Amino acid sequence: MAVTKLFFNARLKVMMVLAAAAGAVIALRLVDIQVLRHHAYQQMAERNRTQVIFQTAPRGRVFTADGVAIASNEPSFSFYYLGAGNKDPEYLGQLARDFAPRLKMKPEEVLAKLEEGAKSGKATVLAENLSTRGTVALQELQLYYPGVYLIEETKRSYPYGGLASHLLGYIGSMDDREWRNRDPRLGYRLNSKLGKNGIEKKFEKELKGADGGVYLEVDYRGRVKSIIQDKKWAAGSDVYLTLDFKLQQAAEEGLKNSNTGRGAAVAIDPRTGAVLALASAPAYDPNIFVQYSDEDNSKTSKKINEYNLAIQGIYPPASTFKIITAAAALEDGHIDVNHKINCPGHYDSGPRVFKCWSRHGPVDFFDGMSNSCDVYFYTVAAQIGAASIERIQRLFMFGRQTGIDLPGEKAGNLYGPTRRARNKTYWFIGDTLNLSIGQGELLVTPIKLAQFAAAVASRGNVYRPYYVEKIVSNQTGKTEIVGQTEILQKAELKPQTYDLLFKALKHTVDDGTARRAKIKGLDVYGKTGTAQNPHGDDHGWFMAFAGREGEEPSIALAVFVEFGKGGSSAAGPIARSMLEAYFDIEKPAPKKAAAPQAPVRPDEDYDELLTAGEQNGGI
């Protein structure tokens, strides 16, 4: 009996110890829940009845100098499944089958996203970037299917398609590298889009706004009971360019409708260095990267030509370079502008014969420039030497980048005896003759030639081109001035040299090869060029600057048509259209077609003088 009592007391003590231990565990757990991790558990409980749907902020717009938005935003919708909703497999399957056709997706794709959302319990994007038209049926269906929610956002839009596309760039989804290197202060998410090229990339920080979000209270089935908080987005800052909209349009249309559809056109304000137009053809439409997901995009190709020929294409400047040769001769005082040099259609250098594009007869300085006579410039170059020509090249910064703030700009190639001597190679008379008419190893980009045109127009100011004027914050209204005039170098020539160059270039437009740019009411100065191309048809150049009659030049431009065959015929009409657009000059009505004339044949003995492989600067 005593043994039994002792055994009972022992068991009672054990049970009391176990009970005490269990009570201690419960007490500790309560302390942990109520005190130590109260905030964390409170957030978990809160998430059981709330869902957060982020709203992407509208990107800042991009405007031309005259206030036209060439990059803006359009309404867009995203369709969400709230993970706290009905997770029954049969329900999810039915939901996927009903919504898939309206989302332009396969049912299994929709079901996979629904199951992912059901597992995570979080708001899951079923589809984004939906058009307004495509959301009508979705709005009706969400009444019958609790747990789905349609939210309004915005998408990037380029109202004028490919206009200035190589300058604007485009946006796209973040890749792994961009996600790793993202700025955490900008609030990117895994599905965020950002600038991939051009202005969209360069000014990503300014263009990206602050995203908003909708905090929803949902019931146990995921049905929205109320909006707890609607945190409004803040749009990104607007970027104002220096481009002139009508001028840019004229450049783009001219290149597109040229005989090859390939080339570039750049216009610069010779008073400031501001870029008025920058076009590269073929262009591309950046809208293909931001199309509505519920529209038919099957025929859209996202393979685009990102090559910006305006700053990356390098070609011989051909006869436009004769301005440099003329400046060298005028500076050295080796020529009398009234002295005439006879052009028989060729120039005998001794080792070989160099041809001219025509037989001009006796020509003085002004006729030699206006008729782009190669023989005249061959003769002048032989008199002054290549070193003088190279020196003027360097004054205008040939062979160097223009300094425009765009990636990938090519520098071209300076051509002269100094470079050859440095490389311990010989310089021949043929090199001097080629240099005088802008052929040989001399290479420039279209923007370099536009910079040169602006430098001549300003009588020596070699500007760094800039294309952004200001950035305006949509949140604070603050304006940041970005564009500033900067003179990289001063091409110091005698005032008389510039006077004679202006006179010769005006004569070229009024009575010479650049007549296509002659416009009533304007003082236009220009030069054509046809660059040899060993790989096919010759390239066409047209360089000009202009102002209203009696006023200083306010625009300088260079037009290049790849494989255009001739500068006057291919590039000249584009330059004229650009000038008419910039000065808002109404185009004259088209004239009736003239009666066809018999082709003009060169003299028979002219062709016999020319040998294969000779250089020709062209017009």
C-alpha cells in the first residue's frame, strides 16, 4: 500500500512538472507573438486581408523645341489575380479557359499564372499592357469571377512613329544585368521597363517617374471589399530637345523618299551649336517595343537597324571639301580670284591623268567653285601644297569627333602629309590632288560636315553640337537648363577669306551646281559633292547654310544620300525641303512637265583621255 502511494506521488510530480513546462512554453510563445515579434505577425495578418497592386508611373514626355510631343504616353491596363481568392483547381481551370481568348493567350499559360498566384497568395499579373478596347469584356467577366482585378496604367507611345528614332531610342523590359545594376532608389520591379537606347536610356533617371499603388482589402475569397489606399503615381520629368519639328519631318521624309532611302541629314544652329535636326535612314518605329499585348503583333519584327548613320557613317566628303582647299589657297595668298585656269576636262600630273567631271574651259575662282571644277582645284592644290590644306583641316577639327553627347560617334579620318610622315610612308602628287577634291583617305560623318558648315557660317566657331535644351520636373515644376553653347575651337581665318568663301558659295547656289537650294527670300550658301564608292553607286552630299535676306545665317546643314549617284540630284532636293520647312516657306505649285530633250553627249575625244581607276570628285 505504501509502495503504491509513493508511485502515485511520483507520477503526480512528473505530471505537474510537464504541465509547468507546457505552461512555460505557451507563455513564452505568447510573449514572442505579443511582444517580441508583434510587428511581424501583425504584417502577416494584414497581408491575409490586403493585396497591393503597383501602378507604373507615366514616363516623362519628350518635346521638340516648338512644343510637339514626340514621345508621350497612352492608357494601358493590367489584369491581376489576387492570390487570396478561390484556389479550387476546377475554379482556376474554368477561369483560365474563359479569360485566355480575351487575353490573346493559351489557357495553359493563364492557368500556370493562376496556380503560381494561388500558391504565393500574392497579387499576380495575368496580362499587362492591354488596350482600352480589349478591356471591355474583361470588365464584364470580373463581375462573375471574384479574385481578378483590372487596373489602369500607362504605356509609352511615339505619336510620329520613326521620327527621330535614332535619337529617341526605345524602352524594353529589364534583363538580368540591368536588374543587378539597377538604382534601388528608383523603385524598379522585376517587370519594370526602362530605356534601352538613345534619349530613353541616357535620361532614364529623369524620365522614370515614381510608381504608385492600390492597396485593396479583400475577403477570404479574394473579392475586393474596399480600396484602403490609392497611392498616386508621380510622372517623370519632361525633356525638351533643340529639334525643330517641321525641319525634322522634312529631313526624315526627304531621306525616306530619296532614290535609295538610305542616308542622313543633320542641321545645326550656327549661332549656338544647337542641333535642329538629326535624321538617319532607314529609321525604325520604336512603337514596336510597346505594342498592346492583346493586339495582333504577329507580323511585327523587332529586328531594327540601330546604326545611326548620322554620327557613325564615315565617307569621303568629295567636292564639299573644296571649301577647305579654297580657304587654304586664299589664306596663303597664292591665288588671284579673278585669274582663269583652263579646264580641258582632265589634268595631267605626269604619272597619270586625273579627270574632271566636265570640260569647263577657262574658269576663275568663283566659277571653279560654283561649277565644282576638279581641274581648277587640282591646279590650285599643286601650287599651294598638301600641307597648307592639312593645316586648314585641323583648324576645322577634321579627323576628330564633333563632341555631341551620343554614344558611338565616329571621328572620321584626317588626310594629309603629316599623318603619312608619322607613319613613315610616302606622299605623292596624286595624294595632293585627291585631297584637294575630298577623295582618297579623307573620311567624315554627316554630323561632322554639318558642324563644318556651321563653322563656316559663323566665320570660324567650331561648336560642340547639343540636342537637349532643358528638363522640366512634373513634380516640382523646376526647370533644369541642360543645353549650353560651347566653342571647341576657333578657325581663325582672314576676314577677307570668309568674305570670298561666302561669295563663292552664294554663287554656287545662285548659278552653279547647288541651284536646287535657291529659294526666294533667303540667302543660301551651298556646295554639292559626289563621293566615289568602289562598292557600288557614288554617294551624294549637299552642304549649305542660310538666313533670311540680309540677315546672318541661322541654319547650317549637311545631307547625305548613300548610293545616291549625285549630290545635286539626290541630296539637293532634301536640303531645299529642309530650308523651306525651317523658314516656313510655302512650296510653289509643281510646273508642267517640259518636253523631253535629246541627251547631251560628251565629245568623243574626252572619253579617250580618261583612264580606268582615276579619281573624280564630282558635283
